Amino acid sequence: MLKGNKYPHDPAMRGYCVVYHENEVNHCPGCGRTHWYVGRVSAECGFCSTALPLAEATSRGIGTHSRGYRQVFVDAA
């Protein structure tokens, strides 16, 4: 049973999350090297292929696949 307002998938309760920070030296958590291939939403280590999400990436924005909600009107025939 859950106590109070704690939810099983609360992002604040996840703990430490490794992310790639742009314009900083990022060491790979897998091999410790610093060569990265940076994409739109993730970065991949050039040596061991460990992938990390970008800290600046969001779920909405240029380059992400997002289908906006469009209201559909149906006329009575």
C-alpha cells in the first residue's frame, strides 16, 4: 500500500540519472572515455556504444516526433 502522495513512478524518487551535458567533458559510465556521437535526443560513446539521453532534450521540440491534438468535427448528414 502506498503512503501519502508517493507514487511508484515518481521521477523525484528515481535517484541519480546519468545524462549527457552539452559543452562539458562527459566521461562514459561504461568505459570512462570522452568521445561521443551526439544526436538529437541522445549521445553514444564512440568506443563502447553506451547511449545516454541529452540533458537538454525534451519530449517536444524541433526534431522530435510529436503529433499534436487536432479536434475532429463530424457533421450530421
